[in-house]
Amino acid sequence: MIGAGINRIDGPLKVTGRAVYSYERQDAGQPFYGFIRGAAIGKGKIAAIDTAEAESAPGVRLVLTHRNAPKQGAFVNKPTIFDRPHPQLTTDRIEYFGEPVAFVVADTFEQARAAAALVNLTYGREDGAFDLANHADQAEPQATLSIGLPGETRFGDLEAAMSAGPVTIDQTYTTPYHFSQPMEPHACLADWRDDHLTVYLATQTVAQNRIALAETLGLAADQVTVDAAFVGGGFGSKLYLHAEAVLAALAARKLANPVKVALTRRQVFTLTGHRPEMIHRVRLAATLDGQLTGLGHDVNLQAAVAEPWIEQAATVARSLYAAPNRLTRHSITNLDLKAAEAVRGPGELPGLLAFETAMDELAYALDIDPVELRLKNDTAIDPELGVPLNGRRLADCLREGAKRFGWDRRPKTPGSRREGDHLVGYGMAAGIRMHFQGPTGAIVRIEPDGRVIVRSDTPDIGTGTYTIAAQIAAESLGIGVDQVTVQLAHSDFPPSAGAGGSWGASNLSIALDRACQQIRNRIAEAAGLGATPNDILADVGRWFPEGVEATGQTIGQADDPNFKNYSQNTYGAAFAEVAVDIATGEVRLRRMTGVFAAGRIVNAKTARSQLMGGMIWGVSSALHEAAHVDPRYGNWVNGDLAEYLMPVHADIPAIETVLLDDYDEHANHLGIKGVGELGVCGTGAAVSNAVFNATGIRVRDFPITLSKLLSGLPPMRTAA
Amino acid sequence: MASVHTETNGPEQPTPGAAESSLTVAGEELRGTSSPKQEANRHSVQLRVNTQLHAVDLDPRTTLLDALREHLHLTGSKKGCDQGQCGACTVLVNGRRINSCLTLAVMHESDAITTVEGLGTPDRMHPMQAAFVEHDGFQCGYCTPGQICSAVAVLDEIASGVPSHVTVDLARPIALSETEIRERMSGNICRCAAYPNIIEAIRTVAGGRP
């Protein structure tokens, strides 16, 4: 059952519109509607606020501002990140553009929205620092990254290696602000009754958001229930507690009536976190035959000092290639923008976009095949941690990808292949993604009639978790998938580390398998047998008239020797062909191949889909996505789905996504790792490198938009 | 009646320049002709949704999408952006696809509206719904009802000769190519990026294959 590419068990609900997402829940009865009014300045204070007109507008039940908002728990910058309290409307200070200044609750959505516009505000605007480039000299080095890794690593003498050469690359790359932008806006329906708060919440982390909400509202955790049965995507942005949940809860308590609120799409830009803009300096030194003697990656990224998110972008080089002299460093530049957050592929997406583009530059400087260069610097031992790289199959990914893609037909000279008015190029890049493990529980119950129920608070945010949980339980218990009922994402169920970080599948599978083994032991004991034959499950009522259940637990990586004895990663290689229109500079992706090694795959169909989606995110990082800040006012100038460009159908051809047959015995007893972010790793650089191969123009300021290519393109042929 | 004029980029994205020059306020320009009044304006409309007739009493500013979701509790049609940029709200009105967030419910008296719920049920899926499941044409599922409604309409548009931006020859029947399907589906954004699988699903249905 493990590995089978079965259809999603929640698929029929989703395709027929019967999967009910948080804002749509009817469980609490008719709710009031909330609408958030955001600040129109980027920094300063509210000089005056007049809510009288809003309060007298039709249907309005409540207008909350900093003057009447209930006292809340203070923000605490906890290292656990996702369980931080986030109080709202606490002061007259404005720290970022769009910050909530009023919350209007009315009988209908239309009334709440209209009344929110009637709140009259006068601001005292202050100058702020809004652009990274002009404040980059204020960067502060960071000793520790948000995920706990060291901010700086240093081995040997990189400067000396750069001086010695003989071939070196020293280039600066910029990667822009990105947003997760899941299709379901962040939303919450809050229901207060009998001193208990139930939130139907679009979240990736149930247990953590429960704590965050409880601490914000001054409640005990057991006074809060979180339910996230269906979540319309997250990509990092639903790991955190945001304004909509807190405001809905405050209003529901005050009004003794359920309140629901969804962010508008523009508010998804202002009120959820972005990936910080980054300036990368990558340095490489190599011998003439392509052996790396030194590598360095310095990253300077935007942060809000009150809640810094120090994305691990310079860590990608730490385990990827051997080289005696190494230096990776992170620093942050404080700007008056909202706190940045994890966006899919934190660290790897921008880090590999820069680093693997630099590796391509080195390959051309050396006149060595880019695949060959990477194979030459492959390593079985982590160059910085000194322990084996378990499941290191980078070379397999590179060779398999090159073969499938037809890499041997690549144009060797950049700008040399012309088809009519198009320049055609091939590019490739390697990918690596750290594998993590977080504490996760699961419970398995067998009813007296043999029905099996599986429960965990891990949400399925599109990751296929409902389906793979059924597959793991079916395999462990020797039954059919259709005999398993999976219930997820409720705070009454055993807490998990959440859906994010590519760890949901492995965390949950390990815990679930252990729970299933437990239950088999208990049945065997009760039946006086040495082991539990599969067919006995239907008869558990004989020994357990009330049914039987058992829990299983996955421990955090800090307590797991596997994570000390090995350097845990997943691997990939991506190959892309692009055509660049010489008249317009438009880059079209023609085809792409990705080959991945991610341990044992639980569901071949859903894993492939997730990797394919990740590859498209990679394409997008190379060609499409960038959020732009107005440096005068600190607002997102392209904060909607028409202006923040994400790939659409017409941008994406068929994409070959290949999973190597893999099993990583050093990851866990099931051999499973994860695929959620691996698809974004290196795939952007493959496209970026293909654009160089097509045009001979190296763009180091991402994304590669038309204007960055136009001046370097050859003239069109005049009609014969 | 609430005569407040609201705009999609109104309260949450006021003109930054205004904040700088006058210290006034976004609310100012948006206030329109409103005066202090407590009465909510209501309007009755008959909506024919999935062949069933519903009498709805609603605020005339209610979009068709919100009428479906909040009044009829047909939450299959999704609100992704509420400004016609993502396609998650796509429904069929008199057989043609529209963004239901960009039209008011009161404009659809007596129109025949089909939502994703009307195409099929979990036990009796429409062929397009079944193909999406089989080809894994979705992950989180939030854009999916819009993709499916769009896909059903796209095949009809191609069959009935409605040209698109990429149609080469307007005089001939339109070829059911991947380029045509991709172009016509481009108003439906999928952030999970299930695009290649969605195209597979649509091609399967178009080709009459299971």
C-alpha cells in the first residue's frame, strides 16, 4: 500500500465543492461578518480616529480600534515561532503599511465592508526605511538563524582561496520579496460559548495556533479548540497566527455571536508575511579541472527587528559541494515593513537561485559541462558537519536527469541556437533540501466492528495527508485503504509539528506506524497470540468490546541520534529548455525535467504532483514573481493577483517529474523523507541558466523580466 | 439605504500620496453620499441555481458569488480574490462561464446558474470531476471548482467555434490543442500549480477517454 499512486481519498469532496473550508463552516449558526481596515501609512501614528459614522451605519454591531480593543497578551518572540501571541489594535503606533487600525463587524459582509470605509482616520506620518538597497550598509550579522542553525560557518580561508584561483567567480545576486499567496485567503470563523473559543481556521499548525490564540486572548489552551479540516493551501503563510483570527475571536467574545472574517486578496499581501528581499554575494574558487577550492555565500536580508525572520538562504552551500575553504554568513537589515515569514522553500528557493546560478557561471568560466562540474564536486561526507550525507543521491539525479532530458544536445556556446526569431537554450541546476523531524503524535482506534479511525492534528493543506495517512494505516494493519477513516487537523487530536517544512508526511507516518504496531501488540496479548494476524482485526470486539486504541509518537530531531550521526537531506536535479523572443525578450519555458531522491514515497501520484507544483514555483522565481515596495510609503505596489505575477496555464508546458526509487534507512524506520519543498530547490536556477545559454545574457537580479534582456538581444532578421 | 460606494482597492489600499500630502484619509473619498441612517436596504431576487429556484432577500451590493456562498450555502464556488483575477469563483450562467465575484446577484433574475455542486456529487461525479480526481488535477482544492467549471465551458467554447487569442485560423473548426486549452484556462490560477495535471484531465475528457 505504501508507494501506491492511489487517488486522493478526499478528491471527490474537493472536485464537487463539498469540501468545506473554514470560512464556509455552518457548525456555529449564522455568524456576523468582520472586515479589517488597514493603515494607509507605512510608519507613524494614528493622530485621530472617528468611528461614529461607521457605528451608525446599517447593520454594524461593533467597531474595534486601539481605543476599545480588549487587553491582550503581549507579543513574545518565542523561538518556536508559530505559537507566538499576536495581539491586535494595541496602540496608536503604525509599524507597517496596512496594519489593522479598525475592525468592523456587521450583519452582512457588504455592511461590514462599507462601514469599514466610514472609519475616519488622521495619521501622523513619519519617514521610514523601506528599501533594502539603500539601507544595506546597516546590515547586522546574525549568529543564529530562525530555525536554530548557526548564522555563520567558516572553514579554511576563503579569501586565500579566492586569491589563489586560478578560476574564480565573485558575483552579487538579488532575489525579491515573494508571497505565498495560497488560493484560499486567510480566514477564521470564531465561536465563543460557555467560556470556550472554537475557531475554524485556515492554518498549517493546529496545536501551535491554539497556543498562540490562547496566549493572545489570555485563555488556557484547553479553552481553545482549533479545527482546520480543509485548508486551501498555505505555502508557509498559514503557519503563523495572523490578525483575522485574533480579531474574529475578540469580536465573537464581545458580541456573544460567531464572527467570521477573511482577508481580502490585497490584505493577504499586507497582513501575512513575505519572503524577505535578499542581496547574495556568492564566491567560488576552482582549479582548472573544476575542483572547488573555496565557496562562499553571504546573504543580507530584510527583517523587522521586533520579529526577525532570518531565512537560512546561505545554508544551501553548506552540504551541497566539497571544498576546503568555506564561508557562509547571514545578516539582516531592519526596515519598516511587516515581519517576514517562511515562504515555500525558505532558504533553498532564493539561496539556490543565487548559488546554482553562480555554479553555472563557474562552469562557463572553466569551459566544463555544468553537470560534470557538479559531479566532480559531489561528496559523501557533509563538508561542514563531518558526518555522512545519508541518502546522498545527487549524482543519480544528475545522471538520470541529463539522460532523460537529452542534455548532450545542449548548445555549448551561449546565444548560438536560433530558431526563427527565438533563441533557444538549455540550463540545469542541482537541488538540495534539509530534511527535518518534529514531534508528532497520532492515535489509531479500531471499533468493535473492525472499522479503523486514524487521528492527528496534522492538517492536509493539499499535501495528500488524508490519503497517505490511510495508506500508512492500511499497510501497518494489513487492511484496505477503504477500511480506514482519517480525521485530521483538530486540536482534540494528538498534536503534531504541523504541515510545513516538508515534514508532515514523515512525522505523521512514523507516529502512525508506531500506533498501529502498538495496537497489534495489544490485540496479540489479549488474544494470547505471539503476533496479530491481519484477519483478526475484524474480530477485535471479541477482546475489546469498547474498541481498542493506541497512540504513536515521533520525536523531535534534537532527540533523535539519526540527526546527529547523519546530515539529513533530500536531493534533486532540474533541466530546462527555454526560448527567448528576440523582439520582445519574452522567455517561454519549453520543457523541463526534474529528478528527485526523497526517500521512500508514500503515494507516487500525490508526491509527483507536489514536486511538479514545486518545480513550477521554481520557474516562477526565475521568470515571474516579485513583490515591489514603494520606497516612499512602504506599501506593496503590486499587491494583487493581477500585478503580482504567478504562473498561469499558458506559462507552463508539460513537465517531466521523476522520483527515484528510494528508501532512506538513516532517516527513520520507514525510510520516508519529504517532497513539499524539494521541487522548488534548484529549479529556478535551471531556468535562469537556460536563459543565459539561450542569450549569452546573465541576469543576476531576479526575476528575469523582459526589460533585463531586451538591450542585449540580437537584431531581428529582415524578411527575405 | 447604504449608498456607500466601495472599491476593491478602497479601504485597504488608499493612495499613498494622499496620506503624505493632507494627512487625510482613505475613508474620505469613499464616503460618497452616505448619511446617518440605520435602515438596511434589501432586494428580492429569484435565483435558478442547479435547476432549483431560490427566492433570496439580499443587500443589492451582494455579488452572485456571495449570494451563492452566504445565502444559499453553496460554498463550492470559492472566493479567492473577489476582484476577477483568480477564477476560483467561476460558475456557468446560461451555459457560459463568468467570474461570479464580478457580477451582482440582482442582475441574474431568471438566469440559469450552474455551480460545481450542480455538475456532480461525490457519488455521481461529472466526467470532468472524475478526470480531475484521476489525474490529480488539484492539491488544496480551493481553485478546483472554478477550474472544473471553466474546463467544462472551454470544451463547449471550442466545439462551438468561439476563437481565442491563440486561434490561428478563424475560418476553420478550432483544433483541440493543448495550446488552445492552456490559453483558455489561463484565467484560473492554481497556486499549487497542478497545471500539467489539469490539462491532462481536460484532454482526457475532450478525447472521450475515461
